Amino acid sequence: MDFSVDSLHNIEKDLNAAFNFVLKSAKVGDAEELNETVMMKMHKGPLINCVEKLFGLLKSNIELCRSAAGKIDRLQADCIQSKSELIALQQNKLDTVQTSVRKEMQSWSDIVQKNCEKSSVPSVKSVKQVVKSYVDENDRSRSFIIYGAKEEKNEHTPELVEDLLLAMNEEKKHQVLGSLRLGTIKKDSDSVRPIKVTLGSADSVKEILSKAKTLKTLYGSYAMFSKMYLAPDRSREERIEHKKLVEEMKLLISKEPNKHHYIRNGKIVSVLRG
């Protein structure tokens, strides 16, 4: 008999049935009334039937216990194997973290060395600049910029961001930590200040930026978002470099209108229109 929850329930039913059969055969109503005197008064036939039933149940219980013991042994072996795999996985993660830390420390060391070529010993100021640069870069990786969002008086940018993500079917996938307009309001100017949005992770930013082109296809109640575009949160140096690439791309567009031009990974890519 294979060990299972159902087999335990079945054994319990059979034991209860055998118990009631013995009480009925001995003509007693309770187990406390069942004693040697009562058993001696039983006829041979009913007594034999009781013994046979109890012997059969005993045999079934022995088989069930043997099956349960086998399953427990297998479970223990599986548990040991799982623990070994977990330890190996944890060790692998630890090794990965250690490798990342070593690479990061090496990266920091290289940056400090480049920024301190005139001095053999890094100054406190230079180290602070390196740390600030790294922190700023990490912060920018979790942010993106919205351009072209009409600026209203007493506006609530979190609501605008929520509606934008809703239009992109991304509202439930990402944690929005904050949003704000960049720069100061200039009088007698039609320029619109961009909005910086900070999310819970850099992966969330990458996913949203990868779907930014869907804004151009929006219409109806979401048509206002078709005039906006999204961009990474670039540093000042990156913005200057990107602006140069945009100017170069505009020249290419006018010179080669038969090609599709776009910027990817800091380079201009041109392909023939299909």
C-alpha cells in the first residue's frame, strides 16, 4: 500500500469499522466493557472474524508504515539535495557580488587616477567628486525626462505621470518615487520646462523608454501625450554630446531623405527605407 493522505483516511475508516464490528460481535456498547470475560462468552465464529479483520488491518498498517518510511527517506534525501543546491546558489551569488565589488572598486580607482594625474596622492576633494559623480549617475539611471508636457498653473505632476503611464499600459508595473519640473519659470517665454520622473529601479526606466515611441500613436483622450517625448536623464556632458548628434542627424536627413536616421547607443544609425 502506497503512503498518501487518502490511504491514511482509508485506514482510519477501516479501523473504525473493525472497532464497531468487534463491539457488536461481543454485544457491548463501549470499549471499556470489552474484557476477558466478555471475550470468553463469544462464539467461535464471530471471534475468528474479529481476529481476521484485525490481522488484515495490522498487515495493511505495516505496509503503510513501510511505504511512509520510504517516502520520508526520499524526502530527506531531496531536502539534503535542495540544501546543497541552495548553498551552492548562495555561494555563486556571493562570488558574483564580490566580483562586482572588485570591478566597481577598480572602476573607482581608475576614475580617481584620471582625475588626480597631477598628484600622486588623491585629495579628499577629488575623492568626493568621484563619489558624487557615481551617486549622480546611479540616480540618473533611475530617472527619465518628459519633454513637451504643457505646463499649467497649480498643476500636479504626479497625476500627469500617472496618466502618461496609464496611456502606455505601464501604470501598474512600476513604482513612481517622485516627479518635478526642472528649472525656473521664465517670464514672457513660451518654453515648457521638462519633467523629471524618478522610478524605483533602472530596469523600470529602461522598459518605459523602450516603449516611448508608442506615444506617437496615441489618440482620443490620450492624444495630448502624442506631442510629448521621453528621454534618459542625461548629465550635462551627455546632453551636449546628444545635441551634437541631433544636429548631425538633421544634416543627414536633409542630405539622404531616402534613409531612416536615428540615434542608438551614442551613434547615428542610417538604414534605407523599406
